[in-house]
Amino acid sequence: MLGMLLLTSASLAQGPATDDSERIRQIVKEVLREYAATLGDRQADPAAKEMLRNLARDNRAFMTRQGAAHFKPFADGQRPRATVVTCSDSRVHTHALDATPDNDLFVIRNIGNQIATAEGSVEYGVSHLHTPLLLIIGHSACGAIQAAAGDYSAEPGPVRNELDSLQVPKGEGGMASVKLNVNHQVRHALGKYEEKVLTGKLTIVGAVYDFRNDLRQGPGKLVVTNVNGETDPVRIAAMDLMQGLETPEPKSGKRKR
């Protein structure tokens, strides 16, 4: 029965669209959804079960460690200080950037850390939540950059659509293209938020999270590569914005807000 439904669905997807075929397609999809709902965890991969247990265990530990008071300041609203556009890559996470990201980072993730494929979310962070910082983070060994630099014609349509908006040279999927893409995203953001930048309400920063140490500044380093369109490392280093970033802060136990 299931095999027949899957075969029917596949054949309809390949055939020309008509009113009748569309109705049948929707009926088949609904039957498949109903069947999936009856499976419970019978079809689940053991790795999925183990991962869910890990998530539940870690969540319980987080709740115990933080306590109810931790959530009170942002239970009814958020006041993040940065809108962050970064890659969906599982090796890139906020704990590498912010020890206390709760109510601090408004994070948008997609393949290739793009503005174009997430404009609504970025707009919400910048213009509705009024974050003073828009941080765009690329990373070493980015699969999206590698794919965009090669032949991705065999990828599914939705993936191709996102890769199409990455402008990197063919055959160059390394760090140079990672940094180039970050610069493109900063340029895109400057075009959208020029007035906010000129009036000092928004700073747009491009950076690379380098967990492979490709830039030779240490594994896991967040390397700032672009500030409001400025990409010269010497000029960036001289900016007031950058002063004190390499100086360890005193361990007070609380961050300043």
C-alpha cells in the first residue's frame, strides 16, 4: 500500500499538471501524512532516538543550572544587542561568540549566511528590534561556498535557489570566496540600511569564524574582515570600534548591558 502511494506520488510529480492530477496529488499527500502520523517512532533511526534523549538531558541540565530567575528579564519581550546572520553549518554556534546569547543575539541562519534569502528576518532584527549591530558571519570550510563555486545543478530546486544568490568565482571554494561572500553580504546590507549607518544607528560588521585556523589567528577565532564596507585590515584595526577587543575583560560574573 505504501509503495503504491509513493509510486503514484512520484509519477504524478513527473507528469504534466492538470486539475485532476493536482487533486489526486493532494489526496495522496494527505494519505501519506496520515500514515506517517500512525508510525510513532517505529521508523525512527536509532541515532534520532539517542539524539532526542541527549537534547532532553541537556535541556533539563540547562533548566536546573539557570533557574527560574534567569528567564524573568526576557519572559515577555526581547532586547537583543545584535542581529546576527550566519551559516546553518552545525559547526558554527553562538556559544563561540557570546557566553550569554539569551536575549542578546537575534540569530538568522541559512546556507551561505545570506541577506537575500532572509530579508524579512534581518529587517525584523534591524528595524523592529533596533539592534545597533548587524553582524554577518561566514566560516572556514563553508559547504555552501564550495557548492556555489562548483556544479550544483543536481541539487534539489530549493537548494539551487539559495546557491544561485551566492556570487563567488567558479573553482574557488576556499577562504578567499568565504571572505568575498561576507563582503557581498555587507554591501547588500549597506544598500538597505545606508541611512541607519550614516546616522550612527547601525554598524554593519562582516566576520569569519575560523574553526580550522585557515587565517592563522587561532582555531575558533572570530576574525573581523569588514566594517561598514571597509576591508583594509590595517584601517579596521585602527578603528575605535576595534580597540580593546583583544584585552581580556575582568571576570565579574555578570556582563554589562
